[in-house]
Amino acid sequence: MVCDIRLLFSDCQGIVEDAVLLGAPVSGNADCWAPLTKVVAGRLVNGYTRSDWLLKFLYRTASAQSKIAGLMPVELSHRIMCNVDLTEIVDGHRSYPSQLSRILPLCGVHVRADSDGDVKAGDPGNDGTEQEQEEVAGATASEIH
């Protein structure tokens, strides 16, 4: 659970560059996410889909929580917090792996495919052209909600 992470890093600040949580079965309560803003130096991304029936049923039943980060935006007003609605791309919890090449750029992560077609996170300064970087940045800015 996100709330428990703050105990691990209570004296650490900015030790994580970016954190991207996709379909996270954790509390969507802003109070649970607020401590992460001290640990994460860059962006804190909550990627969610409103159509994840598995998460709706199993996590809500097991935890008795109504706010689940993987199903809705986390209402935390902080400069690093970003919510990305992936409902049009991800139709369920099992869709995340097959859609990573589409999801990660929307979350601000530069990706490339290796010879097997597997998605790899990369450093846009080292392996992407300037035009590709601008396209990713433009897509990210227009898609993040």
C-alpha cells in the first residue's frame, strides 16, 4: 500500500527520479500519496482506467475501500502529481502489459522496442531523435489529465 512506503523512506528526499503506477491496487486517498512527494524528485504518475472490473471487484472486496488509485484520479494538488486516464487504451487489468508501448509515452517515459518487439525504457537523450522527443512530449502534454 502507498501509505506504508512513507515509513521506508521517512528521512529520504528525492531519491526516486520518477514513479509511475499503472492500475495500482492501492488507496486513492490523497493523504496516502502526499508523503511520496518528498521521496519522488520528478513526476509521480497515477495511470488508471475506469473499466478495470477485476480491480473494482477484487480490491474493493478485499480492502473495503471506495477510492482506488487504479480506477480514478488521485486528487492531490502537487506540482509532481499527474493522473493519466488510460480508459481508451486499457480495457482491463490484463491489458496493461500488451499496451505498454502506448501507455508509457503518455506517462512521459521514452520507450523503444528491441529486435523482439519488447518495450524498453530508454534515455531520450541517447537513443531518440529530437523530432521523436518532441512528438512524445506533445502527446504526453495533450493526453495527461
